[in-house]
Amino acid sequence: MLETSARLLELLSLLQLKRDWTSSELADRLGVSTRTVRADIGKLRSLGYPVNARPGVAGGYRLAAGTAMPPLLLDDDEAVAVAVGLGAVATQRLGIEETSLTALAKLEQVLPSRLRRRVEAVREATSVVPGTQPPLDLSVLGTVAAAIRSHERLRFGYTKPGATTGPRHIEPHRLVTWGPLWYLLAWDIDRDDWRVFRVDRMGSPTPTGARYSPRVIPADDVVDYVVGRVSRAAWAYRAQVLVHAPAGQIAAKIPVPVDIEVVDESTCRLEVGSNDADQLALSLAQLNVDIEVIDGDALAVAFDRLANRFRRAAGGAPTA
């Protein structure tokens, strides 16, 4: 029985390796007769693997696409390549970061220690140009992503901006990447409320084994909700501005979600904020439309400083 099972796994691996195999080719690779190959193909079909047969003297077999994804068999080099590739994809803004991390968590769970060491060696030997990709601790992200997928509670130490660290017990729901940082939207069990955690401030998240039923996230758009919570908590300066341009045009120009209120077809109102009023003024100026500050003295003063700086840069050139 053990010999038969091992042979079936080897046969499945061969079928996944290339599209077409003749009966004699498979028999040679497995060291069995073509009759045994036919019997093994029948066993794979009974297990749900869609193996198509090609009739004729040189008839053969092909593993076809089925209604469900069958388990894949990877050799050592392929497993390492997939693990490294999933980690790389998780650093890109492609919309599949969380899915990549859950797949990576599954793979690393079953990787032999010798292959895990190879994957870690590749990561340690790889450098990333600062600012081009989010800095990732894949072990932390993988643990969090796996807990989200399995609906499992986590415990970890969380370091606040003031460098104070305290224990947290949460139900993780969604990971959101924004610029160079990752955030976790979770239900804080001890505080009985939703919280957003920066993943790089989470220390050694540990699954508790306790399962939970997913809660209804308090927003239609998770990204907008997380960005709103994070930005409002961090803003040192807040302001409202009237923008003389259609809301759709402004929304397309701003890379992060902001509150945009439609005033009419050619005007909208924005609620904005930043830790640097001068930087906020410069960012709004780059919209290349007319703007009026409705509320926010710090922003108005920053616009005045910016105007004087541009005027000096122009060397007193006459205005058009």
C-alpha cells in the first residue's frame, strides 16, 4: 500500500510537470508497466484529479483543469521559488498582498527546515531600495494573515507612538497596506471596540487557538475606514478647503482617500490634514486648481509663506 501511494504521488508530480505524457514515458519514469500506469490513472481520477486520455497507439495522458484546484506537488527548488515569489508579491501594490501572505503562511507551515533556511537566506541576502516597497516582517504578516483566514484570535505586545508597550487580545479582520506601512483592522476584545494597529509595532503575535465569528466591519469600504482612522488620529493640522473643480477630477488626482463633498458640478469641499502645514499647502497647490481655505488658519498661513517663496523664486518677475 505504501509503495502504491508513493507511486501515485510521483505520477501526480509528473503530470503536473508537463502537459502530455505517453503511457510508455510514464511507465519508464515510474519503473512499472503501462497496465499499472492505466490503473494508477484510474485511482487519480477516483480522487478527483481530471486526467484526460489521448487514444491511439502512442496514447497518453494530460492533467486537465478541473472545477477545483488540486494539491500541487513541488520539488525543493520549486518550493523555495514559490515562497520567495510570494514574499516579493506581498510587497507590491497589486491588490493581492493579503492573499499572497495567506498562501505564504500555508506553504511555510509545511516547508522542511532545510528549505525554510534557504528561503530565509534569500531574504537576508536581498536588499530593497528604501521607499520603493513596504518594509515587511514576513513572519509577523504571515501569522496575522493566517489568523485572519482561519478566524483565530491573536495576542501580542503593541508599542504605541510614545514607546509604551502593552498586551493586546484581538480578533483580526483585514490587513491594509498604505504607502510604506501595513495596518491591521481588528476587534479589540478587552476594549470591546474596533482598533487599527500598525503591524510593524506588533510584537510576536501568537494565535490563541480560540476561533471567532467574523463581525460586520463598520464601513462599506475597509480601505477608506482604515485610512480615515489612521489619518485623523495622526493629523496635527486640519482644514477645510473649497476647490473649484469637479469632485471626480479631484478624487482622481489625490492618491489617498479623503472626504470630498460635492458642492455643485464644478466645485467641491475637502476635509484635509497633515502633520506639516507647509507640506499640506504644497500638496494642495499641486492639484493645479483654484483653492479657498474655509477653515484652518495654519493652512492659510502656510499658503501665504508658499506664495512669498514662489514670488522670491521668480525674482520679482512681472505677473501675467
